[in-house]
Amino acid sequence: MEEGKQKMKILCLHGFRTSGKFLQKQISKWDPSLFLHNFDMDFPDGLFPAGGKSDIEGLFPPPYFEWFQFNKEFTEYTNLDQCISHLCQYITDNGPFHGLLGFSQGATLCALLLGYQAQGKVLKEHPPFKLFVSISGSKFRDASICDVAYKDTIKVKSIHLIGEKDWLKLPSEDLATAFHDPLIIRHPQGHTVPRFDEASTEHLRNWIANILPQTNGNNEAAGLKDIEETMNKDSQEFHNKVMEFPRNENNLEVPEEIRA
């Protein structure tokens, strides 16, 4: 895509007790022609400072953040309602976004937002998301959340990166079943943002090509125009609808279903 042309936007949510900058560094190991050249990627930090030791201490400088807190069984959550309100406000202020990408806790949150939006519980005025990249994601385990977020198959194009040595391998596979026609790419690594071999890179490239307007050969100008028209249309419709949207996140009404 030509420099200066408007790109589709992806909101990227980092893992537990890391940071937006760390996820950005992790993603940078991928071939830049996959995401960085095609999308405008936003890497915010979690709402709360890390409440304990981070697994990346000594590997990447602080500060570290977390989106919400949870018990050992991942069945009880603290500050999840505030986290959802914060993210909805962030998306409203900085959107519209065309896709979501997340690692671990971030991916779990992304899938929750997609499920809730599909059920009309959050982001009612935001255009439907077009894509989702899950890296070591999982489902929430509270029944009151599952009965809403995963009630129906989520019809968003999704790709799920699942590590053979990841302790969240099975939960990641389970999350993929919540989506319509998910693409699963397996890698031999553990709980991490993986490096891709040539085959996986090609799978990703083809998946992205089916989402983006055609921008190769004689259709390049038309493709770029399609992207700009899509961006402008979504942005105009979105901001027209949210002119009266409450800007104080403390006043945001959080659906009862997502209160932990």
C-alpha cells in the first residue's frame, strides 16, 4: 500500500502484565508485508498497572499493565466491567476500528467484545468488526458471560495462532469453535507470539488478501480507492452516531451480563 494512504485500523491488546510496546515488539518479528504495511495498528496499554511480578521482567523494560484480574481457575474476575467500559470508550474515541488482535488476556478480551457486539450488548453504534487475530486466546469460564458472548457463532473472519507447547492450547482450540470458519495456524512453540515459517506466512498472506480490497496489478488504484471509501464511510457513519455518546467512562452503562 502506498505511503500516506489511509489504512484499515486494528486495535491490538497485549497480554497479562506486559504492555502495548511489548506486543508491538512481538508483532515486529512477523514479515511486515503481512500486517504492518497493510493496517494501522494501535497498541494501547492495559487499564491497570501490573499487580504483581511480570513474566517479562528482565527481558523488556517496565512499566507493565493488566486489563483485569482473575482467580486461579479463571472463573471469577475483578474490574472486568471497568475494563470493558474503558475499551468501549477507547474504541469510540479512536475508532472506528476494522479489526482486533490480541495475545492471551488481550485475545480473550477481543473475543468477548466481538461476542457482545454481535449480541447488541456493547458498541452498538460502532461498525461491525471485520477481522480478528487471536494469539493464545481463550474463552471466559463464567456461565453468565459464556451464555451471552458465545451464544451464537461469531461471524467475524478470524485466525487463531495455537502453540503445540502452549498451556492454553486446548482453551485456544475451544475459542476457535466460537467463530464461523476460523483459520487455525499451529506452531511448535509455547505461550508466545510465534515466528512463522514460510508455509504459515503464506497462509496468513492469503487470509489477509481475502480481507483487503485487491491492490495488485491493474486493480491497484481501484483497490486503494475502495479502502479509502470504506474507511471514510465507516468513520463518517460512526462519528455521526456517537456525537451524543457519553464521554465520561464512569457514566457508561455496562450490561449486567458482563459484571463479574
